[in-house]
Amino acid sequence: MTSHGRLTAFGNQLIEVHLWLREELAALRQDVDAYLAGGTRVRELRTHCLTFCSALDRHHNGENDLAFAKVAEQFPELSPVLEELRRDHQLVDDSLQRLETLVGALDREADPTEFRRELDSLAALIETHFTYEEKRIVSALNALQVPSWDHTRPAFLLTHDEER
């Protein structure tokens, strides 16, 4: 336990959430491969896709609405980094919206390779974004003082197993 009464620092928790999201994305990409090979049913793929999209959206909205404000308060020198991360979040959100549209059309003779291309594009964007975020703000998050987060994880640090 840290001196602040939390089990791990917020930056370390962020890395854990990113690892979980990367694993979920890898599993979704495997589901797409199975679908393209005739194995996974469209309903299962759609459910998995929407679940992943929702988790990633919740994570980024929590960062935008809560975490970045706290970081900016306590580490104002990181404001340009936070703005860049917000721009990334918008790019990710745009991709998630396209994915949701594409996955909704899969059983109506839509080209599934277009869905796969968008998913691959999202994967590259997320990897670049997560790596940048981890390099630039994990130390600040680890030093962050937010007593209300010490005993209840904020939304941006939840995985689906921990959802409220």
C-alpha cells in the first residue's frame, strides 16, 4: 500500500487498464479473423465489438472529464500533453463510431474486410496513443493527490470486471 492508502498508484493502474484494453482488442481481432473464416457468428462479433467500444469510450471519457483536469490542476506544465491526448481521444471516438456502424451492417452483405481495416486502423491508433500517454503522464498520475480516488476507482481506471 502507498502512503496515500491506495493499493497502487494511479499511473500504474492506468497501465493495467491499457494492458486489459490491448488484450480485449487482440481478442476482438481474433473474433474478426474467425468471422472472416466462417467461424464466429455475426451476433457474437457485434456484441464483442460493442462491449469493447463501450469500455474504451468509458475509459477515455473518464480521462477527459476527470483525470486530465486533476493532472492539469496539479501539473500545469502537462497541459499541452493533455490537449494532444484529448485530440487523440477524438480520433479514437471517430473510429469507434465507424466501427459501430460497420459492425451493425455486417449481416447485410457489407464487406467485412472494411470492418477489419477500420479495426486495424484503430489498433494502430490506440497503440500509439497508449504508449505516448504512458510515457508522458504516468509519473504525474502516480504522484497525483486525489483523496476521493483512494478507495473507489474512478471510471477511467475500471475494467469490465470492476464496473459498478
